[in-house]
Amino acid sequence: MGKEVYEKLAEKILCKGSKIIPQLFEMIADETDAKILLALPGTIAEVKSRTGLDDKEIESRVQELFKKGLVFKSKKPEGLKYRMCRDLGQFHDASILWSGATQEFYDLWQRYMEEEWPAYSVFVEKFLKKPFTRVIPIEKTIPARNQVLSSDSVQEIIDKTYRVALTKCTCRLIAHKCDKPVEVCLQVGKAADYTIERGTGREISKDEARKILHLAEEAGLVHITVNKASEFTFICNCCGDCCQVLPLLIKEGRKLCDPSRFQAKVNKEDCNGCEICLERCWFKAIQMKNENGNSFAVINPEKCMGCGLCAIKCPTQAIQLIQVREKEFVPA
Ligand code: SF4
Ligand code: SF4
Ligand code: SF4
């Protein structure tokens, strides 16, 4: 087996033809690891019959590969079943958080994000029926509280889950393009179990989680989650500089993230023209207008993602979020 084994691994996560993804695999998996990964999904016994390797060796390698983020496990009636990371997103998020990841590994990932990801994201956008992530608004910026559904509320996600873990933001960890806080990503429920078991995140109380959300809002980070009304595995707190999703949306209109069901609205009578909101908006959705010598902010509905970051810092409370999309906008 030579380099082609790593090309096969890249192919397995739908990255055929990538120059960098095989190199990333090669940095953290030797050829025996690669052989095991190619034999997945399966139980230890199934991998043994496919590879001819000793079951003790498979067992210990699979444990290491789990820590590296290359293998995921699930309990099945026939025993523990293992599978390889299913796509680029899982490979990215899970391997970057591995405690043994080196700076060289981070740098190669960042090279991938700059050289190959922009073109690959075009394929991802076409492949998905709906963007895989969605903005969640800052709740207190929505005056009509009855319009806020569970799927619109980070507070409810935290209230309802049985467990929360805190991890580092994988995008900022490798990109370093801004000075925003790095340890602010929340994993909830099963995702928290997973990250705690791997040692890539630490369990935190719900109160601590609420403080992290507040800190993220103050720092100007956008709450983003899975684009489903009934599934919550993470609350990312994203910036427009380092994120794998937002800069492509801002610069190229690539739709890998849906807006929230809300949109900012400015009451021009209350606006004092201070322009604080302009600096808070990653999406360039706010412009200043001048009428009769009075300057005031105007929202571009095409660009507004309904995050609420502008509204929480408006000194005159001139901005509110209003509902503009129905419940059905968020996939069930
Ligand atoms: S998606 Fe956002 S919060 Fe999540 S890892 Fe990337 S920048 Fe960080
Ligand atoms: S922050 Fe508020 S007061 Fe200042 S320009 Fe924006 S809307 Fe107007
Ligand atoms: S105008 Fe910008 S900051 Fe305000 S809610 Fe819309 S996207 Fe967010």
C-alpha cells in the first residue's frame, strides 16, 4: 500500500481529487490505521475478517482513531459498531480538536480551507437541499416573545438538554484571523457525551453555558446551530473572519447557512446615527441614510441574517427583530 490508500480515504469522505485531504489523513494515520478505516463500518470481528489483523491490535488502534476523530462508534444489538468520519465536516471538526494535533496539522488544515474549501463549498451547496446550519437570534432582541419557538432559542436548547460541554472553535483555532474568544463552542446532548468521552471538551453547568452565550453575544459572535427544528447537537459562536461558513456567505453569497426566522428593523425616529450597529454587523446588512440632515440606519433585508448582534448594542433601542419567516422555514 502506498499513497493511494490515503486517496481512498479522501474518496470515502467525498473528497476525491483533493491534494490536501490525503496529506491530512497521512499526518495522523499510518497505513495499518488506513487499512482499518477502509474496512469500516463494522464490528471488531468484521474488521478482523476483512483485514486479517489481530483483534487486539484492531481494538487498540480503533480506540486511538476514535480519539483522533477518525472513528465514531455506536451501540448495536450485535455489539459496538465503528464507522469512519462520514464527511469533510466531521473530519475537520473532530480531528482538529484531537489533543495530539500539532501546529503543522492545523496549518495544513488552514491551507485546505484557503486553497480547496472555497471550490469544494460550491459542490456542498449544490449537494444539500437546505444549508446545513442556521442562525439563532439573540432572544432578548425579539419583543414579540410569543413568536419565539424552541428552535429559535439558545436558552431553550440549554434548558432542555441533559448535558452541555464546552469545546474550542475549530475554525478560529487554525485560522487566527481575529481576536475573538476561542473556547466558546457548546456541544449539547449526545454531542456533549461524545466530546467528553474523547477528552476534546469539558462538561460545564447550564449556568456556565448561559454565561458563555452572553460572552459570545457581547464579543459579537453569531449563534449558529444545525438547520433542523428537532435536532440540537451544537451551538457554534461564529465570526465572519475565520468561520468555514460565514466568510464565504459574506464574500461570495455561498449559502451554507440559513438566516434565522427574524430580521432587524430600525425605528428611524429612535436612531441617533451613532453607527455602532454598522460595526456589529458581519453581513454588511446595514447602511446609513441621511434625510433632512438626520442620519439613521437602514437594514438591507436581502443581507440581514437575523442574528440580533446589532440590536443588543444599540444605545437607543432603535433596532428590534421581527419575524419574517414561518415556522416551516426550519426543516423538521
Ligand atoms: S462554525 Fe463558527 S464557531 Fe463553529 S467552529 Fe467554525 S467559526 Fe467556530
Ligand atoms: S446603533 Fe442604534 S442608534 Fe446607532 S445608528 Fe444603529 S440603529 Fe441608530
Ligand atoms: S442587521 Fe446585521 S447584525 Fe443586525 S440582525 Fe441583521 S445580520 Fe444581524
